[in-house]
Amino acid sequence: MIQLLKIVFYVLALLFSTPLIAQTIIKGVITEKSGEPIPGVNIYIDGTYDGATTGMEGAFSFETEEAGDHQVVATFIGYKKHVTEVKLTGNPIQLTIQLQEEINKLDGVTITAGTFEASDEKKSVVLKPLDIAMTAGATADIPGALNTLPGTQKVGESGRLFVRGGASTETRTFVDGMLMNSFYNTSGPNMPGRSRFSPFLFKGTFFSTGGYSAEYGQAMSSALVLNTFDLPEQTESNISLMSVGGSASHTERWERGSVFGELAYTNLKPYQSLINQAYDWEKPSESLGGSFMVRQKSGKSGIFKLYGSFANASFALRQPDINSPGGSNRIAIKNGYSYLNATYKNQLGGGWYYSGGVSQTISEDNIDFDNDRVDTGEHAWHVKSVFTNDRNEKMTLKLGQEVIVRDFTDNITAAEGQSLINEKAETLPATFAEADVYLSNKFVFRTGARLEYSSLIGTWNLAPRASLAYKTTEFSQVSFAYGRFYQTPDNERFRVTTDLTSEVASHYILNYQIQKDNRTFRVEGYMKAYDKLVKYNGNEPYNPTFFNNKGYGDANGLDIFFRDAKTFRNIDYWVSYSFLDTERDFLTFQSSAVPGFASKHNFSFVYKHFIDAIKSQVGFTYSYGSGRYYNDPNKDGVMNSQLPSYQDFSFNMAYLFRPQVIFYASATNLLGRDNIFGYQFADNPNSDGVFESRAIGQPAKRFLFLGVFITLSKDKSKNQLENL
């Protein structure tokens, strides 16, 4: 019996006892690639709760009862997940793990050398689209607002962008990546013009003062890239009644698309009858224009955009001329303009993205100069395809090709009946490649090149580009950019000869920027070297044998920018300063000298204040440009005299009368300063041997603008405040 009980106890013990399992100790250390320990790393056996967290020295240790083949996983924010295959047998395991930094292209460092961006989409921008509209003195003109940034010069008789010692023709404009020719309205001699396009059509403005991407060419100084909106928020209509005209627009939005149309009419006759003008206007400026946009989403990520714009404008006036027997010349201009742009972008798979499009620009002028007639026209077509690969987190690759085809004509008919017809055409094929290499979240390097050919002058050009940026702290970084930029000479030179080659500029830019708590500080130094600039003999301007590419020049300077939207409640302001040291030997210059469009010192102070109590935003802008140089034939030397400084104090105000109604007022040059932009000298000296002169000033001392803006939509609070 006792023997039987022993057997039963033995069987029960076998059935209900827990087996003894060996435990494995896993320990080690986790470091960066440099060997620095990483505290706080979470390390565990995949699929279990067994694990630990590294200490200050990066060390860890834990035990597990698991057995067999398993994966040990180490994870930490900012680093790639690390997986180690192990076999658990009860024997201790020693691990040494190196974590690789995870590259985050959105939150990492970005290249800022030579670049200002206005956008609502990126956290690192310096300006917003609203800034362009609400900058006093800019009168909602894109170049007018950009002229308050460092790197630009105040050239009041032009109104165009002059960047870092470069002429206005050295800046090219693109819409959704496609070329836009004839960006400015036609204007008379020494009369400022405006850009043709409203800033309210664009969600972002990318303004590069140098060192820009290999994607853009035919611009020695600057690239201005405008990006249109994808889809509007809602269906709405807008009516604008202004002291210089009016406009009406309508946007229709559906689930995956939208259509927009606008008509605008401008007539300065009523305005100029009230405000004194320096010129005798026979027919004040009058224009009728419009624009349309179609947006349609395609599939999961594709979008098609179609944008078009047209305008017909005319004016006539008598302008003072010291060399005219009557003391003035009659100038009458009619301009017809149209622009069409179609683009498509989509994700192709495998990390590849496609964007491309086609654009067409047509601009034609009929100019009557006293009894002479000049008919000019330029047509340009642009086709472009870009493939971008973003699959590798450490590199973004961009490959593209494009072709620009343009023709331009001059038909000159003199009063005596003689005529001269000049017709030229150019085909500009180009291919480009560029790679952004993210060495870490703190360091990015960009390298690229652009190869292009001009059929007009029979020249191939290879333009290398390189830039890098290093993030010094969470909020600051340094950037460097280099590039060579080629450009076909101006159309005017080809009236005489095509025996020329491309002009070229080399850029070297060093930038430091810090952004924190709605404050931005930015300082940038640059060097720019010009070569192969066109020169000719001013005494024989139509002799092709005197034309050559032996000109050269340089531009060196320092740009400083500070913006603060934090310190004072409801107040936003920025300060910009530019120092420019530049000389050129080009065109008719007999030696190297400062060009007439360059000023050594430029300063702007922009202030905006929203006043809750009266539901208004007020702003003012003060602009200063040191005196530019001009050539006085009564003195020896080249560019031997200096103008007075340019100064302007402008003001604007927007009042929210009702949620859908806004009253707006603005005034330029409030203090009425008589800015002088240059002098016209007589062709021949008088009886005393002196070349007489007259000052070239402003068409009017100031420009006043009044407007009422009404929005009609389902959202009763929607208005155009962001568009002013």
C-alpha cells in the first residue's frame, strides 16, 4: 500500500510541477556613429515585454526567460530603428549597438543662401503672401514689396527689380516653374511700371537674389518663382471699386476642382484730373484685362492647372526733351499681352514624382514717337519636364529638360518713309540635374549642373551649381551657395549683330539665419563676378564691328534683415539694409565705373499694426537709397557725378467696415520729397561750351489710392483683407 502511494505522488508531481527554465541576461551599450553614448533608448525583445532603457552612459541590462531565435529592437526619437538577431540559450549576450540618425527632410536644415520665400506652407519662410499685399508703398505690386528686402536697389524711374548690382533684365520670372516673359507692363521712358499680375493669385513667392537652383537659367542675377493656388477654400465672388478703376471676379469650387475668372478695368483719367502731374497727358493710361484659372485633381495625388491672363493697354503724353525743338516729344503706346500656362504634377510610384508643363507669352507694342513709328513684338514658348526622386531619405534627385523657343521683331518706320525691319529667333534647349544630399538633420549638400544651348549665338554653356547648409542650433543655421549663370544678351543688341556670346556671372554667397519666436535675423555676404559683358562704341552704336563681349565687372556686398512679430502686441515690423560695392566696364563705358542703376546703401523700415478697437490695420514704409551715379559730359571721367539720395515715406490703412466689406487707402511719398532719378543732357554744348541739362523726376509727387472691396460667399465673415 505504501509503495502504491509513492507511485501516485510521483505521477502527480510530474503532471503539475513547473519546469525550471534558464534565464538569459542581455546587456550592452548603445552609441551614435561617433561613439557618443545615447541615454533614454528603448531596447526590448520584439513581441515581448522584456526590455530596458539605456542610462546616461548608454548602457543597458535586462533578463528574459525567452528561448530560441528572437529580435532585439532599439528605438529612439531621431534615429533609425535598429534590429539585432539573437539566439537565446541561457548564456549571457553582450551587444554593442550604433544607431544611425534618421533624416527628416521637412524638419531638418534647409538651404537659405540667396533665398527669400513668401508662403503659407513652410515654417522657415521670411515673408507671407499677405506681406506683399499689405506693405505700404508697394501698392500690392510684387516687385514693389520685394524692393523692401535686402539685395535690391531703389530705381524709382523703373519700378523693376534690380538685384545686387544687376540690371532689371538679369531677373527672370516663372509661374509654377514655367517661364513668364514680359513680366512688367509697358511704360514710357523714365516712367515706373508695375508687374502685370496680382499677388493674390499666388500661394507662394520664391525670390532668389543669387545662387539658385540649376532648374532655372537665362538669369544672371535673380530668379522670381511664383506658385499659384491649388484649390480655393470655397465658392465666392469679389467686387472691387477703386479710384483708378474696378474689377469683378468669381470662384466656383467643387469637390475635386475649381474655376476662377476675373475682369479688370483701369482708367487714370479721373484720377489725373484731380492730382497734378509732371507730364502733359494727352490720353491717360487705360487698360482692360482679365485672367482665369482652372484646377482639377487627378487620382490620389495628381493635379492639373490651367492659368491664363490677357490685357490691352494704351496711353499718350508729351514728355519733356531738352533736345527736341519744341521742348517735348509726343509718345503714344498701345500694348497687347497674353499669357497661358498649363501644368501637371503627380506621383509616379517608386519614390518618383513628375511635374511639367507648357507656357506661351505674347507681347506686342505699337509705339508712336512724334512722327516715327515702332512696332515691336516678342513671342515665347516654354516646354518643361521634371522628374524628382525622394525615395531615399538621405537624397533627393531632380532631373529635368526644357526648351524655350522665342522670336522678336522690330519694325521701325521713320517720318520720311524709310523703314527698318529686324527679326530674330532663338531656340534654347537645356537639361539639368541636381541632388540634395542629407548627411544628417544638421547638414545638407546640394550639387547640380545645367547644360544649355542658344541657336541665336551658337553657344553651348555648362553651368555648375553647389550649395550647403549646416544647422548650428535648433533655430539657426549657416548656408553657402555657388553657381555660374549664363544669359543671352538683350534683344536690343541683336538689332545690330548676332556675332556675340553669352554673358556670365559667378555667385559666391555666405548666409547666417536664426528664426525663433516669430523673430528672424539674417545676414548675408556675397561676391559676384561678371564676364563677357557686351560692349560697343557709343559714337557708332549701329556699327557691328564695334560690338564685342570684352566687358566685365563685379559686385560685392552685405545684406542684413531683421523681422519681429513678437515683441509688441499686434505689431509686425522689419528692417533691411544692403551695402553694395560694384563696378562694370560694359556697353559704352570707356573704363570700369559704377553703373547708373546701382546705389551703395539701401535701407527699408516696414511697420504694420492691427488696431482691434477700430477693426483696422495701418502700416507705413520708409525707404532710403544713397545717391546713384550719372555721367556729366561737362566733367572728365566716366559716371563722374552723384544724385541726391532717394527717400520715400508711404502709408496705408485697411478698415473692416463689415465682415464682407473693406475700405482701403494708401499714399506713397507722403512728405512730397522731390526725388531726382537722373539728368538728360543736351547732345551739343551751348555757346558757352556747356552741355545743358534737365532733371528726370517723378511723374507725380505722390500716388493716392482709395478702394472698396466686397466679398459675396456663404461664409459671411469671408473678406479680402488678406488680399490688400
